[in-house]
Amino acid sequence: MRLNDFTLRGSQLAVNGVLRIETESLGGNTSSTERAQNGIKPKALTVSLVITFDNADDLSSLLQQAESVDENGKLTVFDIVDDTARAMNIRQVQFNEAFNVREMVGQKAWRINFTLSEYLSVPEKKEQRLQTETAQQQSASGEAVAETGIDRQEEAETFTGFEKVLKLADDALAPDEEESPSAVA
């Protein structure tokens, strides 16, 4: 296995892949098997290998890789070369979760276990593309019509001269609720 320019050294190397599909049961207290999909999580590779006490520098170098950060202080993203990673379509990874070093009793060696999580997975890229697409502006054809203007115009046309005077007096004494200052507030 290679992570950028770093070659993993050790024996008994085993790489296992995990793909988690988050779902939630919609059946409640029934026997329904309906489920809601909550997303496809990034793939992960669990790596296990053995490093002998004679090659302690290999363990130190591996730890330095796990702890390395970029110029922004974020964990380093590694390009990975590995058969399991290639088969699972994983191109970039970051160290994630625990990095375990356990002494093997009677063998003068350590059993190393750690997890590499996929960086920028395909589902994540798809979600990012969907979020960046903007909604198209909707418009309606035709002209805007001021409803109250038509009503007033119709009222003015139907009133006689005397009725118009009465209407003005009525509006002055008891304005409509729409026109009163308390209706606006």
C-alpha cells in the first residue's frame, strides 16, 4: 500500500473495506420493511499489519503520516495505491478514528490497526453539485393588475354626483378598515 510517496512497511498486511448506507425504518410498530435513505457515507478502509520491534522506525514513520497536517492545519489527504482501494473506487483517503498499536505477546512485534476514510466520495460530489445548482427564476406572462385600483374606478363610475359627495363624507367620518391607520399597523 502506498499513501502519496509513503510506502507502508510491515508484514501480514490486510485491508478491509466498508461502505455504510444509512437508512431509517419507516415501519414504526408495524412489520413494514419500508426504509428512508439517509445518505451513503464515505467508504472506509480498515488496515491491519504487523511491524517487528527491529523495524520500530517503520512504526514511527507511519505514525508521522497519520499525524501529518497540511498548511491549513487539516489532516493530510493521501492519494492511495492499493488493490482493495482501487476495487472500491477509492482514490483519496485521510486517517480517521483510532490508530491502535498493540504488542504481540511472545513475538517481539506490534499489531497495528487503523482506519482510512475516503475523501470526497462520489455521493458527496453529487450532493455538492446539486447544492450549487440554483433554482431558475419563475415568471408569469401577462400584466400585473392592481385589484384595488379597478374596484375604486368601478365605484367612481357607478356613483352619481350626489352619491360621490355622500361617499366622501362617509369616508371622512368612518374610513374603511383597509385605509385606517390601525389596519396598517
